[in-house]
Amino acid sequence: MAAADDLRRIALSLEGTTEAPHFDRRAFKARRIYMTLAADELTANIRFAPEEQELRCEMQPDAYRKVPNKWGDSGWTTATLAALTLDDLKSALMSAWRHQAPPPKRGARRNRG
């Protein structure tokens, strides 16, 4: 069972990630926002590629659901933290981060978490 502290620790370990207020949530971004944490710290909205969103929602319907608006159509997915293992959470955050991370520096290797 994952919790907000786990989410913060994993996200902030990913290269270039910062945390900042975002409306009533906390946003985590590298080059762009890839995840937001709800104020109650029970759920997070994570941006996946639409195909990955569909797969995750189908495979773990108790953990993931598409955000029900235009944001959901672009891959934003609500994750219920208590329904995720730490490995599930790490996999989800790394996937979202990879799509939004800054490009690697020449000759440097990207952090794989």
C-alpha cells in the first residue's frame, strides 16, 4: 500500500523533479507537470500516454481511473494511492516522468530511479 510520503520520495528522486503548489494540489514537474497530489493526499493525477492510461485502467480498475474530462482524454489518470504497491507507484511515476523529463545532457545517462 503506497502513501503520499512514498509518492513524494519517489518523485523527488527522479532527475529534475520539483514540487510546487498548483491550485489546491501539489504539482511535480520535470520539464512539465507529470503528476499532481490531491490536498487530502489520498489520490494523485498522473499523466500517461493515452494507450498506457487505457491499459492501466483496464488492468487495475481499483487503482486507476481516467480523469472524466478533456484532461483525461490527454492521458491524465487518477491513481488511488492505497490501491497501489510501492512497485506499482514507482513504475507509474517513472513512466510519467519519462514523458516530461528534460532531455538528457550530452554524454549523460538518465536516472532510472
